[in-house]
Amino acid sequence: MTTTTEYIAFLRAVNVGGRTVRMERLRALFTELGLGDVRSYIQSGNVFFTTGETDRAALARRIERHLAEALGFPVPVMLRTPDEVEALLAAEPFAGIEATPDVRLMVVFLSEPLPDDYPVPRTSEKGDFEVVGADAGTAFVVIHLRGGRMNTNPADVFGKAYQGQGTSRFLHTTAKILAAARKS
């Protein structure tokens, strides 16, 4: 009996900076890889699918290669199961921090853990972001808007010491993505 795993693929660099991909096309690209039950949620690059593949890192690399070949630009892929996303939300990583018109709560899905010497919590010199927590696959970032604008890409707040990739979602959007993934 083959066991299948459901994943949420959080994609970076889709439908930003002139890199437009219709969700129909994105779903077709995942289907071409033999992945099952492919669905997408909103235009920011969130794809749900099932697979019998057991090597998550190899699967992410295979998806990244296929997307880069088909789309002509790199698309970093962070894979999480719905249970993993549910657990990170249940841990209440932003407990006691309120989202306001000038404060955004961001979940940054990481391809690699932060370096052991990365200080958490950490506030930027300009005070525009705070990394308030992290685990092996996720960082929790509070963004302070300046003049109503986000002046930092939450996936880039870790500096050159971080060799991995990251893609961010608002906390409330992450909860909506999980709810959509749970709908079969």
C-alpha cells in the first residue's frame, strides 16, 4: 500500500515583480510532475497536492527545476504539510503582538534553518522589522510599516549569512491557506 502525503507548496517570486503566472498554468505544471489532487489558493503561489514521494527535499528541488524550465525564472519552493502549518499556528508565535494598520505579522517559510548564531529575537537597526521567533523551517517576523509602506522584504531580513530561501505570508493569510488546504 502506497502512502500519500498532502503538501502545501509555498512558492516565492510568483506574481510579483512582473513574474506573472496564471494559476491554471501553475496547476498544470504541478500535474505534469505526476502530483495528485493539485489545487491552488489565491494568486500568491500556494499550491496543494498529494504525492507518494517520501524525500521532501528532493521533491522540492524537482518542482523548482520544472518550474524554472517552464517559466524561465527561478521559483523557490517551501513544502509543508497541513499538519505542520496547523501546529505552527497553534503555537501562537505572535502571542501578545497585535496586528494594526502599521504592524504586520508575517510567517516566513524557510528552505533551510536559520544559522545557529542568528540572534532571535532580533530587531533591525532601523526598527522596521523584528524576528520574534523561529523554528527549523519558519521564522516569525513583525513588520513595522513606515509611511504606510513595507520597506523590507520579510524573506530577505536574515542577511547574507543565511544561505537558504524564504517566502512570506501574512499570519491571517497563512490561516486561510490552511483552511483552504483542509477543504478536499
